[in-house]
Amino acid sequence: MSQTNNNGVPKQSMSPNRRVLTPGKAAVLAIGKAFPSQVIPQECLVEGYFRDTNCDDLAMKEKLERLCKTTTVKTRYTVLSKEILEKYPELATEGLPTIKQRLDIANPAVVEMAKQASLACIKEWGRPAGDITHVVYVSSSEIRLPGGDLHLASELGLRTDVGRVMLYFLGCYGGVTGLRVAKDIAENNPGSRILLATSETTILGFRPPNKARPYDLVGAALFGDGAAAVIIGTDPITSLESPFMELNYAVQQFLPGTQNVIDGRLSEEGINFKLGRDLPQKIEDNIEEFCKKLMAKAGLKEFNDLFWAVHPGGPAILNRLERTLGLKSKKLECSRRTLMDYGNVSSNTIIYVMEYMREELKRGGEEWGLALAFGPGITFEGILLRSL
């Protein structure tokens, strides 16, 4: 397990150049992330995938090679390893009931990644884990009772009366939903400190290539594993905490009649996803109005006057959003960099984007920005952000 954070960053002191957090508004106080130890360079993926699944279909192999190039992904991390496939060879065999085996792997793996990301986040935060009052846990990669929220709280040694919220199977917009829920808790419970943890693995959806399931190749070319964590609270303690991004206003919206555009079904073989070809178009058709709704809260009108933290579901979505809103080419740089470095890691990905955005904003930049993510529903999640 590898973990990263920004422990070397000194605590920010109040200065004339630093913006003041709006009283009572939630802010991000720290970020952490973690990944499994298995890293996959994109140029090695195709050979390894077809070897591991004992597939010799050259046409499908060539298709995956093309997809791998168009995704712009360079590296990803994965829980799946040679040792796991040797122990569970049935995972690479078509048609076998393997949901039990997949959950036996996924359930502990996602909590371990969430634990490592949380520890990195708490270390950066600088306060004791016992000061955490609430946990919001997000995952589309585990199924069990009690859920990962309880297991994570126990692993971290949090107090037994910590308030827990479990958000299951939201897909790619889950990270922004988690931010919204944590914001609501923080703003309605003065003095509270919320740990938001997200953790995902592709184990549940791994299967051999099949011409009847072309969507599987898209997943193989695009998705990765990992975890992320943030601490959120209001009215930070100046001498102890370093708020860097205000969560000013949040909106969730679904598009009627689009429930089947992103479709996920759990079966005895794992999770099977289908992505409609019209997904980028649906997002393009509705994104401008959604963004304006968020921007209106701060009286903002120009898209290029904001910074942008957009979940990189894939390059097509980013390209269409950039074109539709007339964004300058660098506006989505943090999203593109995240996609290149980690792939689409479902709910975690927006937090990786926000971490890169934090680095950018330290060098100066816009006061206001948007965090956006899209997923099953089709659901739009958005937060109006303010750089501090």
C-alpha cells in the first residue's frame, strides 16, 4: 500500500493576502490519498489483460489498444495482482459465479485503502483522530453489513459515538455527494469535524473480454483503484488548522428519463456496467444551465473567471465541457492531469483533482471555482468553491 499527502506544507497563517473563510461555511482542512501497491503503466495493460484472461481474440485486443491510447491515461493502480489471480483463477473465467470471491477480496481492500488515505489526511490536519465527530464513507466497491463506515471507524480508533454515514453505489459522482453531505453536517453541527473517505476497486467488474460486452473494454482502458480522504469543518482553529477551500453552495440534479444511460447490475459474476454512447452529449446539453445555477449564488457570469475541478470521467466529457462553456485550454488541466496519473477512480477522483488544484491556487489564481461530477441517473453534482 502506498500513501501520499502534503505533510511538508506548513500551516497557513492569517495574512493580508489570504482570504477569510465565510463564517459558518464549511471548508476543506486537509487531504490524503492512498493506492494499492500494484501500478500498471498503460502501455503494459493490453498484454497483461489478455494474458491474464487467456484471450487470443486479436480484433478485441486491437480495439483495447486503440481505447488505451484515446483515454490519455498513463498510469493506474489496481488491487488485482498475479497472486490474487493464482488464488482465484475463476475470476478470469467466463460465466462462473464469483461474487463471493470478489467481495472477499474487495471488502477488506477498500477499507485498508480508506484507512491509509485517512491516516495521511489526519496527519496533515494535525489534530488527534479523537477530534473527528463524524465519518462519511463512500464506496461502490463493497457490499456487507456492517458497512465500511464502521470498519473504518474501528480501524482508525475513532470514538464510539462518532456519527457515521454510508453512501453506497453512487458511482463517479459519489465524491462530490460526500462533500455535500459533509458540508451539511459541518454547517449544522458547530465545532464538528467530518472525515470524508472514499475508496474504490475494480475487482467487482473484472472479467474476460467478450464481444457481447464492449463496455468492458472501456472499463479496462479507463478505470483504476485507490482511496481519498478529506477533513471538513467550519470556523477553523487558526493556530491548528489550515483551511484552503470553502464549500460555499452545493446542488444535486438528475436528468429525467436517463436512468439507463449509465447502467450497473450486480450478478453472481460481479458488476456489469453499460455506458450509453450518448452520455457525453447528455452532459453537454445540460451542463451550462447547471453551472449557471451554482454561479448565480456568487453573482458570477463568466466561466473563464473561475477555476474548475471536474471529475474526469473520460477525455470526451472533458473536451465537450471545455468546448460548450468556451473554457480556455488550461482550465481543465488539473482534471486532465488526474486522469493521466490515476485513470478514472470513480468517487475518489474529484478529490485527486482538488489536491492538484490546491497546488495551482497556491501560486495565485481565481477566488471562485466549481467542483463537478456526473454519474448514474444521469446525476449532476456540483459545489461552488472559494479559494482561501
